[in-house]
Amino acid sequence: MAKRVGILTAGGDAPGLNAVIRGFGKTAIWHYGWELVGFIDGVRGLVNDKTVDLTGPALSGILTVGGTILGTSRDKVHKYLVDGEPQDMIPTIAQTYEKHKLDALVMLGGGGTAKNARRLSDAGLNVISLPKTIDNDIWGTDTTFGFATAMEIATDAIDRLHSTAHAHHRIILAELMGHRAGWLTLGAGLAGGADIILIPEIPYTVESVATTIRARMQRGSTFSVVAVAEGARDTVDWADYRAAKDLVETAASAEARRAAKAHLQNVELAQREHTFKLARELEAATGLESRVTILGYVQRGGTPCSADRLLATRLGAAAADLVDAGTFGVLVAAKGDGTAPVPLSEVAGKLKLVPETHDWVETARKVGTGLGD
């Protein structure tokens, strides 16, 4: 019996979303003979019943296209904002699911999407999630689609910064995305030959960074390139952040938790300019001019690289196989050269951070890259 399956993209955009839509869609339509319904703008499409029929022609030519043909949003299914007030929209979403006579819903997204998917799964919907993020921080999967492309873009930027840093005898700090996880900065920093790599998992001291730069100067290198994750912090800022985080985690009431979250947001906001602060401090400590380049959203845009296209196509096809097998409530994880279903209960709410003993970290230390600690 032919199935009807819904699909959406949620959270931040990333290279490879359209490749996954294509991989799942072509497998669903041509291999299994199903009907595919696309929901517009993520969870909003589920709430407002905004759909588009995804037929074969709609999937043609999108493999190399960046962004997402379905649009996206960051809404929460249980705290959907209506006139500024959060409302539980899970019952409304369930009605949309039933109205379209769906046999399954496939949700492409990051950590927030995994949480949404688990809540919908717990409500009785047949849901599968696929791991999208340039941060590579989703628990349970070896890698995420979007990560390889973002790392290539960031590596290319670091490559280009070397020549201008050398020409002007400067310190150039390249700020990369990565609020809580340093995979992107660590990988691009290693691949691009950054002299210093600063990631959220390893708090740094200005003196340690300055010592590495001064040592390079003594060896005749009159410039340094520093790859900095947006979520990296010095030890003082890290202590303030950790204290604010602990307040959230130990709050005894809902009111106290709301207040603690507001305080945490203020702490994070105050630390947002940390790369510019570090540049000023390094200039004073070393005597070298310092400049900052923030790559920002350029890391999430453009054509996905071949590795992401391959990964996206594999995960999309694997998701269709799981729907056919009746396996739901899972994340389709990349495992080695294959894939595996991982229960959303094990994924939602968890982050895959860089261990301080990870091979990439050890490699950085062995080749003389400063990590700021």
C-alpha cells in the first residue's frame, strides 16, 4: 500500500538540506512508490497547514542548491509563540498530520529539531529525524550534513588570511561559528594551518595565547593566524558563564529558572564581543597589530561539497528504508560507511562536544598549534 510521508526542514539552514530532500524524495517516490508532502517553513508549516506536493520534477536540479527549497524556522512545538505568548501546538500539529493522512513525518534539523521530533514522537506521531548542522554537535552520529562544506569554506578563509597576515606582520583572528562545540574551528584550524585554535571546550588565557605568538616571533615568524570559535572563552569569562549555567541547572522553581535563564542570556550577550577584546589584548601583549575577520553566515551558504552531497543522499535514502520498515522515533545517524537508527530519547537534549583527549586535539598539540590553555 502506497504511503504518504511529510518532510520539513527546521532550525538554521545548512548546505545539504536540499540534497537530503532529494535523496529521501527520490527513494520514496521512485523506489517505494509513495507520495511526498513538503511542509513550508518548518514547524510553522505543520501549525498553519502550509504544504507543497513534492513530485519528481520538484526534486530535479536541487542537489547542488544551497539553503532549503522548503524554508525553515526555529519554532518549538510545545512553546510556539502566538502573539508573543508560548502555546502548546502539538495537538494542532497532530490534526495536520491526520488531515494529510500521513504515515510518517521526516524532520531535517539540528539539536532543537531532535527535541521537537521526540515530543511529536511521544505524542504518537511516526517521526524520523536527520542530523543537520555545521557545528557537528548532534549526539549519536559520527557527522552531520553541512559540516564538511562549512569546514571547507572556513579552511579556505584561513588559507587566504595567512598571506595578508604575513604581508602586514599582523595577528589576524578568524572568528568561526560554533557556540558550544568547537568541531568546526578545530577542523578548519588544523586543515588551514592556524597557529592558534581556540574552542569552547578548552578555556584559554590571554597570556598563554600571547606566549605562543611571542615564541613564534622569536623563531622569526612576524605574524600569527588565530582560529577562534564564537563560543570560545577565556578562563575568567568561562567561570562567569559556568556559574550562570549552574544557576539554571539548580533552579528550584519555574520562576527561578526563568530568572536564571535571563541572567545566562545577559552573560552570553556581554561575552559576544570576546574576539575583538582578545585582539586588543594580544596587540598590547605582543606589539603586533591585530585584526578580526568574522566569517558569520557565509559558512552556511552556497553549494554543498561532494562529501555533504554523498552523506545527505545516503541518509535520505536510509530514512526512507526506516519508514518502510516501520522504524520511528529515531535519528538516522551516520556510522562509519553506513547508517544506523538511534532512539531520539538518547539524542534529544544532548550535545556532542570535543573531548580534550580527542585525536584532533592531540594532533594540534603535536604539530605545535597553540590551544590557549
